[in-house]
Amino acid sequence: MNKPNQDVAATSSRYAKNYEPASIEPRWYGEWVRRRYFHADAQAPKAPFAIVIPPPNVTGVLHMGHALGCTIEDIFTRWKRMAAYNAMWLPGTDHAGIATQMVVERRLREKEGKSRHDIGREEFVKRVWEWRQQSGDQILEQLKRLGCSLDWDRLKFTMEPSYSEAVIEAFVRLHEEGLIYRAERLINWCVSCRTALSDLEVDYDEGKQGELYEFAYPLLDGSGEVVIATTRPETMLGDTAVAVHPDDPRHQAKIGRKIQNPLTGYFFNVIGDPVLVDPTFGTGAVKVTPAHDPNDFESAQRNGLPFISILDEAGVVTAAGGPFAGLDRFAARKAVKARLKELGLERGSKPHVHAVGHCQRCETVVEPMLSTQWFVKMEPLARPAIEAVEQGKTRFVPESWSKTYFHWMRNIRDWCISRQLWWGHRIPAWTCGACAKITVARQTPAACVHCGDAALTQDSDVLDTWFSSWLWPFATLGWPKETRELKTFYPTTVLDTGYDILFFWVARMMMAGLHFMKKVPFRTVYLHTMVTDEKGDKMSKVKGNTIDPLVVIDKYGADALRFALAWLATHASQGKNIKFSMNNVEDARRFATKIWNASRFALMNLEGFDAERFADRVADGPDRAELDLPERWILSRVQRAIEAVDEALEDYRISDAAQAAYHFVWNELCDWYIELAKAALAREGAADSELRWKVQGALVTALEAAMRLLHPFMPFLTEEIWQQLPKSSGAPQSIMITLYPVKDLRFIDDASEASMALVQKVIVALRTIRAEKNIAQTARLTAILTVGDDYKKTILEGYREIVAEQGRCAAVRVRRAGSTTNIPHLVG
RNA sequence: AGGCACGUAGCUCAGUGGAAGAGCACUACCUUGACACGGUAGGGGUCGGCGGUUCAAUCCCGCCCGUGCCUACCA
């Protein structure tokens, strides 16, 4: 017997009735880290298994979504590590451009009453780094509390120098390949964040009841008017045409007529545009505002219309708005309406449901604006990423998400990647003071590549955060260098993340991975659900319905939280969430307590047990060891449990795996085997008999296997118990580095399972009779079993003692009858 | 508007072309030396509705009703 970890195991709590996680968890986590069990060596001659963490915001705090994802990722990682894979789970954090900048700006305003402009860019960026230093990475400490077996030696941050190098490299290469371009386009502009946003960063709140106003534009020749409809009257200041359908008999004749904008005095024409205009909608005439509407922008390109930008970056009307210049966009809306009414051009309004775009970060209404920005040309990148999924090189779990992926990828639009922020990767582009042309370079260039002038100014914009995130699976492994890490761990095995960032992150990683690495970034994408409160409402601080994982861990233990989440982690059907309730955690804690007490029972009954001797006896299987029915049965059931858990994990059915382990431990090991063991150990003469050590051996064997089986789900509890179980010499120092249970065919015993099933059925029948007839528990009656065949008779006679013990009967008699059913009787 | 899902026990959810499952809740009994964060036994579902395919449908197909989510430039 080796006695490792005596100093570590909590001997004081050994006989405590309830499991006390608070004293046990930090101790084991420290030990695991100290012994470097989480570290995967890229040179190890084992099959690789790699997961990269979805990097949380560096200044973020752990929420239930992280807890779910990281529990899932840790389950996979610990499972595969025990299954002898070179399992590597890479940790890291994201600089989270807008989100972090906003947090620091708010602090600056609150603490010093200053804006970022007051202190300037350099100082502001310094402040962000200071903030990251101070409050950053606390989420990583929180992940440790959860028990995450992350390879801390590989910690990455998306703004660290080596990662920035990868970001610059990716930008420059795509630019060289013509896949990044700079152009004046209609983009989404947040007037509060004062930056451009990608299409994905705009949220549309569906079904807002608004108003559709109708106004008349008089035709200049006095021949009448054309009535248009709009939800944004202020944009009339920027109209450069009115479009009608060329086949619309109501408006056909007006095409080519001139209009003078009654608000600004500008002149424009009525044009025919069959693409823009749906003659069945509204009045059949559409005002065209090329600088503030995506459709109108395209119409203007088709028809050669001018663009008038009427809003500045703050959302205030520009000089182009004539008399309305200087008004905020919403004030301008009112003023324009009032002016049109004054002019007698109002033609009514009707209620209208339409979706308004809001900034994902600050919820401000987003304005479509004309702006010069950097874009990634997506279609050429999307094509291989579509094919890879079609060909099964990467698969989605659940599979139905691939449809969503295809739909988005096949309709993909170019990605606006420049942001007018200060916190992020500076765009590696310099404008020449002499020729005004742009030089893109990996390092600050000495001179303009076009004219050789040295007066270069770097682009002041930074890149969208996701432009660094999409490189995560390979930039974290050393790209663009050809590292051993990349060779070993790329493509990664599984990516686990919430379905809410399928487009933001997963799809883009597919594109970047295939483009830069020529291989998919991961073989499987496991998409988990969103965690909501028990009513199904999204958890939010504003609503006050959040559940803090750390509070849960403090009160119930990390294992209880993890097991609760694993239990709930069924496949993510679209639009379905995990309704998380504290009841789930309480249930999981009850399970932990149950395991703890089952272990106590075992440990209290191991006197005289010799693990070495038992191991020798069963080394050749149960027959040689001459085990009895209950022992054969439980050791066979262990194999079934192992099989069920393993199959479920292979299929990413985490909930099924957790439930299979739960069912085995509670309903078979505890409810039946421990009860059978109690009776066996209590039998006369059991003290020194063979029976005693066989029971002890089966109990320890089943329990030990259950601990290994459950370790990925409940790492702390299982380690604590495992350490205390008797083991043969040469056993590893920690459950973490044992082998995950593998089904042992020699112990699968169909005959014993069938016999035991019959015995169980009879016992339950006897108990039912007792309960239904209100017979006292203490009454010791004679059970008379009438069975239909000799086979059953033989079995039941053979295990009469067990039936009597478990059925609380004084005696059991078995009779043969013509009938095919078992008819138990109790006779007083 | 289009797309994707879902509708199974009081609640939350698994599941399968061949005699309906889990956890919780509920009822009765039990403080027995592992555990009352426990034990034993039990009640409870025409598997949303209507048709169709099949020897057989909760499962496959069609329609309908209800719910949720995603995408979209509807002035």
C-alpha cells in the first residue's frame, strides 16, 4: 500500500457526515497546478486533443455562461486527458475593444470628470493598460475556482506583442491579396461610441411600433406632386431623387420631372428604379437618400445620383441641412415635420411596425452613414469555409446549426473592420503627406511606397476586436511562426461556445483558419445553449436576476455547480435555453453528499481489506475469484455504466453522460449493492470469511471506478474520495492521472444481471405487498413465491437468503406452478 | 418577409418505427449504525390538433394551431 498525499487528504473531514467543499477544493487545485498536471507537452508522443477557450473579456467577471462553457470544456479535457490523450486546453483573454474602452471611459468620467479626449490618446491607452493590470485577469482566478484544468503555461492575451504580430501579419497578407480594401461605403455608425460598426454589431429590436409619415414633394413644373412615405423625415434633407417603378401607371409620367426640395432648395429628379421600388407598398414613390440608407445607396450607384451627408459623427445636422444645420438628429426630425406641416405638405401618417438598429454596446440608435473605412472581402474567404463543412471536415453539434451557418455564409457581406476607437490593434496603414496614397506595412515604413516621401501618418483607427479573435486557434499557438505547438495542436479538436457567436466568431475562425493555415481550425464545433433564469428570462444585472457562479461555488461547491450544469447541458435546440435554478444546484449537492456517504460506508467497512490481494484474485476475471451474485452483478453493472458514459461523451451528450453516472451511483451502487453488502457483512461468521473481503473488494472496485468516471464532472470530490480509497502499490498519485475507466468485457455478466433482475423484481414485489397491506416493517413473515418455470425456481431458491434479507422476511419458500408469472405471497 | 427549431407526467426536460422515461414536485409509510441533503412503496401522460404512409407511429409525411430563436435594406 502506498500512502501518497497523506498531508493533502482531508483526514479531519473523513468521517464528517456531509461533504465540505470549501476546505477541500482550493487545496486540490493548488496541488494539481503544482504538479503541472494541466500542462500538455507539444512533444509528447500521444494523440493530441486540443481546445482553445473562448477568450473572455480581460476585465470581465465570471457569469453563468462562462461557467457552463468552461464546465463543458473541462469535462472534455479531463476526460480525454485520462483517456491518455495529450490533452491541452488553452486559456486566454480578449482585449474586447469597445467594451473595455467604454468601461475605462466611464471610470474616467466618474473618477476624474474627464473624457478620453481631455487626456489624449496616448494617456488614455496607458490608462486602459493600467486598468487591465489592476482588474484584469480576475476572471482567470475565477475559472480556477471552477476547477478548470487549463494549461496556464500557454496563457494568451489578444493584445500581447506576439499576438499583435499575428494580427498585423493577417492584415498585411489579406491586403496584399486584395482581400482587404479601403473604400467609402455606407456603414453603421454609432453616434455615441463615435465609431463604425459591422453589421453584426447592430441589434434590431423587432416590432417597435413607429409611424410612417407621408409628405408631398411638389413637382417644379406645377403639374402636381409626388407623395412619399418615411419613418425618418429628417433624411429628406439629404434626398437626391424620388424613385418610382417604371411600370407603375400612377407615376410613370412623372419620371424625369424636377423637384425642388422645399426644405433645402436643392434640385433633384423623379427617377424610375424597378429594384428599389415595390409599387404595392405605400404610395409607390420612394424618397432616395443615398448617404443614409443602404438601399438608396445602391440605387444611387445604379442611377448616378449624388450623395449628401446630412449628419456628422455626433448625429448633428451638417451645413448640408441648410436651415436645420446644428440640430440633433431627433430634434431635426421634429423640426422637419413641423416645417413640412407649415408648408402644407403633410399628407398624413399611419402606424408602422419596423425594426430600428441599435448599437450592441450602448443601445444608441445606429445611423447608416457614408464613410471611408477598411473592409474585408468576404466571399472568397467564405467559399472554402462552406465547403469544409459540406465535406464534413468540420461538423457542428447539434448538426442543425450547419444550416444556420450555411445560410449566413452564402449571403455574406463584406466586413467593416476599422473602428474609430483608441483601444485595440492600430491599423498598419500610413497615409503619405505628399501623394496622399496609403502604405500598408508590417513595420512602420520609412517612406511612402508610392512616391518615396517620408511624411507618413499612421491611420488613427484600430481593428474590430473580432479581427484578432478570428485568428485565435492558431495565433495562440505561435502563428505566423511555424511552431511545434501548431504542428501538434492545430487543427484543434473541439470548439465549444455559445450559439450566439456563431457568426461573430465561429464562422470567421473557419474562414481565417482555412485561409492562413489551409486547414480547418477545429474538427467539431459544439454549440451550447444560453443560460437563463428559471423563468427563461435572460440573466442581466439590470433585471437583477443574475446568479453569480462564485456565490454558488461558495455555498454549494464547484462540483455541485458543475454537475448541475452538466446535467442541464442537453443539445442546444435552436431557440431553447437552459432554465437554470438553484434547485438544480441543490440536487447536484445532494448527489455529492450521497457519494460522500457511500464512500464513508465503504471506508468504515474496510477493516482487514487488502487491495493487493483482491486485485490478484480478480486479475483473471470474476470466475476465478469465485464471486457471488451481488458482486458479479455490481461489477457487471459498472461496465454498463462505463459504456454508457463513454458513449454519451463521444456523442457530446453531456447530460446523458452525467445522468448515466448518477443513475449508476445512486440507483445501483447505493440503493442495491450497498444494501446487499450491509446484509452480507452482517451475516453470521462473515467477520473472517472469504465473503467479507469479496464484498469489500467489489465495493471498493465499483466505487473507485465510479470516482474515475465522475472525475471530469466533479473533479474535487472525486479526488478527495479517491485519495482515501485503498489502492494497490504503484497506483498514481492523483485521480487526475489515472486512466479513464474502460469497459472490461470479462466482468460483463449477462446471466448474473438476469438473475439479479429477477431477484430484485421479487424483492420489490414483496415490499409492495407489505406497503399496500400496511404490514409493519418489523413483522417477520414467510414469503411464498410461486414461479412458472424451473429456471426461475432454481435462481430464487439459490438466492433465498438475499430475498429474505432485502424483503425483510423470516423465510422464503419457492413453489412451482403452471402459470408463467411469479406470484409472491406473504404468510403470517 | 424568409429561415431554423420546439410543443412528451404538475414543473424542467430526455427519448425511440414495435408494450411511455429521468430529475424535481406529489401521496403513504419509515428516524434501520453510510446518508432525513435519507429510505421503501405508490399515483400521475389518448407523447399540441387533424389527416396520410405502415402489420404497427409519440417517432416518418402533409396541413392546422401555439411558442421561441435567427437572418433581412421594406421606404
